[in-house]
Amino acid sequence: MKNVLIAGASGHGTMVLDSLIKEGRYKVIGFIDSYKRKGKLVNDLEVLGTENDLPYLMNKYNISGIIVAIGNNWSRKVMIEKILNIEPKLEMITSIHPSATIGLGVKIGKGTVVMPGAFVNSNSIIGDFCILNTNSSLGHDGQMSDFSSISSGVCTGGNLFLGKYSAISLGANIIENITIGAHSLIGAGSLVIEDVLSSSVVYGSPARFVRQRNPCDPYLNGDNNHLSICKLSI
Ligand SMILES: CC(C)(COP(=O)(O)OP(=O)(O)OC[C@H]1O[C@@H](n2cnc3c(N)ncnc32)[C@H](O)[C@@H]1OP(=O)(O)O)[C@@H](O)C(=O)NCCC(=O)NCCS
């Protein structure tokens, strides 16, 4: 079994740990985290250092893969770039929880996580480094671009196109044949009945445009480290 690390020891990191343990394909050696104290135990696994310690940790523990468990789409992208800069040969692994349902002809990219009870319906294409959270349902022929995410309880009709870095928040519903541009945010509980332009915040039922956003705008409660991670990319 290959030895792997999880980057990000927050709540999302523990969900990814649970998924990897239940899959049984990898041995998780520990976490790395830019902000948590080295030596801290998270679900009995140690925070072994930060991304800067990767060369040492890879050698010491014979690590060949990593999964970046950061919920904010832009922060995840910045951290993945940083890690690949430090260790270009590190394999970016994927985790699909055993209780997720994957339809015929579905393609799932590297670094993506599919959480418990998620449904990915036939012929959908999921890019790299996406998140499909608990009990989300992506309709048939959906496309999720790299670094996009759907939160728990999201339900989309067929033929969704979700742009790069865009996030659909908790429990939102999206009718069929909708295109959502890049860097956009659909607020929790929304009902989306028309296309959404790039870099937009929309919410409500039906969802209406609220304001424009830029990639460094946080959208998750407790997203305290997002701004400092964001600065790494500027
Ligand atoms: C969209 C979101 C970021 C809030 O956006 P915001 O514009 O900063 O919202 P504010 O908190 O400033 O609220 C502004 C107004 O919009 C309303 N509002 C906020 N979010 C709303 C939503 N999702 N649907 C409807 N109305 C909403 C507020 O009640 C407030 O109304 P008021 O002016 O009448 O008091 C937030 O609702 C959201 O969806 N976050 C993502 C949550 C999530 O999915 N987390 C994932 C966990 S895995």
C-alpha cells in the first residue's frame, strides 16, 4: 500500500481521512498543515509539519502521494501549486468514499474527493481537484471544471456546466442545462433557474445576482487562513 499525506488538518481533512481509511487503498501517514502546531494529534494522526517539510517527510516516511483537503477552492489551488513546486513528482491522489454512487461513463480527475452518499450520474465529467460533498447529486452529463465544488445536499439537473473555482453552497438546487461561469458562488439554499456569469455571487429562490467577487473573497465560515494563503498567489 502506498504511503500518503493529507494536506489540511481541519474538519474537511478529517472527512478525507475517513474516506481514505474506508477505501483502504492507501496508508495515511499523517497530516501537513501550514497553521496547525507540529505534533498536534487529529483523529490519532499527527500533524507532521508544513508543506515546506515535504522533502524531509517524503524521505523519512517513503511518501509517494498526497491529497489536499482544503475546502476553499482558490486556497486549494494555491496550496496545490505550492506543493507541486516543492515536490513535482508527488502523486496527487483521489478519494471516492465507498458509499458514493458513480454512474456509467463518469470520469473523475486527480486530486478530487467524492464524499459519502454523493451521486455522480451517467456520463458526467469531473475535473481535477474538485469536491463533491456529502449527499450531493450531480445530474447526468454534468461537467465540473478543475477546482470547482458542490457542497453537501446540492442537487443539480442534467447538463450542468460549472466553471473553474466556482462553488455551489449547501443544499442549493440547480435546474437542468445551466451554465455557471468561473469564480462564481451560489449561496446556500438557492434555486438557480438561469445561467450565472463568471465572478458572480448569486443567492435566493430564485437566485439573483448580488455582487461580483474576486478569488480572494472568502465564502466559508471559519475561512480564517484563506487571505494569507491567497497572498501566496499574488
Ligand atoms: C452567500 C453567502 C457567502 C453569504 O453572502 P453575503 O452576501 O456575504 O451575505 P450576508 O451574510 O452579508 O447577508 C446579506 C443579506 O443576504 C441574506 N442572505 C445571505 N445568504 C443568503 C442565502 N444563501 N440565501 C438567501 N439570502 C441570503 C442575509 O439574510 C442578509 O439579508 P438582510 O440584508 O435582509 O439581513 C452565504 O450565504 C453562503 O452561502 N455561504 C456558503 C455556505 C456553505 O455552503 N458552506 C459549505 C460548508 S461545507
